Amino acid sequence: MKTYLVCWLLLILSTACHQDDFCCVDPNNEIIDSWILFERGWSPGSGYNIDPVSADPPQTMEIRSNGRFTSNIQGLEKYQYFAIIQDQQWEVLALFENRPPENPQLDKLEHSYIIEFQENGTVRLYFRFCIEGCHLGLRKLN
């Protein structure tokens, strides 16, 4: 009887833990980490400006291997999930308020960025529909 009870509890716990995992996230993807915003890039229509972002207070995002997303960066606070979607030539970071479908469609994304890793270890998240190449520049928090 004791063995039966232990097996039953393990089954319940494993099911509960599994429900928070997101099936389509590669836990080895470089974007899985904690990041701090240090720059914003934008264009007024001619040229390209890169403005530094103060580290006080820190504006951060955490991208976890279970598909969960948290951030205090203005405009990103409401997103709780993410997916990495391969476009023709880019990886796209898609953000979702609610648990996303198993195969999110690129043309139906509400909020997404093109991911570009830099040689210095930082990452640029380019706004997908900003013709001038607007971006958020992030570096690892640790």
C-alpha cells in the first residue's frame, strides 16, 4: 500500500511539473539566461542612433529553459512566455502573455524580435518591423 501511495504521488508531481514546461524551447539556446538592457538603437529616418541605458534602476529580462519569460523593461512586463521560431535566415524571439500554441505562426505574432548575437557576448533584439533596424542591446546579468 505504501509503494502504491508513493507511486501515485510521484505521478501527480511529475504531471504538475510537466505542465509548466514548454515543449518547443531548446534549453541550450544562447538566449536562455538573465539579461540587462544597456542600449537602445533607433533611427529618426536618416542615420542610426544608439543611446546608452542607465543601469540604475536595472531593466532586466529573464528567459528560462521552461519557456517562461519575465521582464521589467517598459512594454515587456505583461509577457510571461516566449518561443524561439526559426525564420528563413533568423531566429525570432516571440513573446506571449499566455501560454503559446505548440507551433506559433510568424505572421500572427503580437510581439517579436530578430535575435542577433554580437562577438562581444551581447545580444541585439531587433524589432521585426522597424525598417531602420531599431534594437534593444542586452548583456548577460551575471
